[in-house]
Amino acid sequence: MARAGLEGVIGQPAAALTRRLGAPRLDLAEADARKLQFSGRSCVLDIYLYPLSAGAEPSATHVEARLRQGGAAVDPGACIREVEGR
């Protein structure tokens, strides 16, 4: 079950995330996993995508957010809203 504010992110493939959040500033792939990084005015958002079954397209399973200055953890839902509004 997705945490509050992450309902439209968790479970989504990369294409849906980039349509919603724009081009990522970082797109890393390792084996079948992928990390997309987006940034807002004050936060950085990392979204981790993994396939949920063999051969499936990776989808968002985990989200982390932090301040751009200092790196302290922030509410991922608030950071998503900030990234969407840039």
C-alpha cells in the first residue's frame, strides 16, 4: 500500500513518471533495476523502479526525498508536488 502522497507514483513505469514529473536529471540502470532522480526548487526526489515479476517492466516501488541543501530527509509527497509545479 502506497504512503500518503505517493499514490500516483508507486506502481508506475518510467514513462508515466516522466510524463507526470518531466525529464529526470538522472536516469541510472543496473541489471533490471532503475533509479530516476528529479529535482525541485528545494528538494531532490529519487524513485526506484524494479520489475515485480520475471520479464515485467520495472515500476516504482520506493521513493526517497531530501533537501537540496544539507540533504535532510523531507516528505516525499511534498517533494513530488514541488517537482510537479516547477
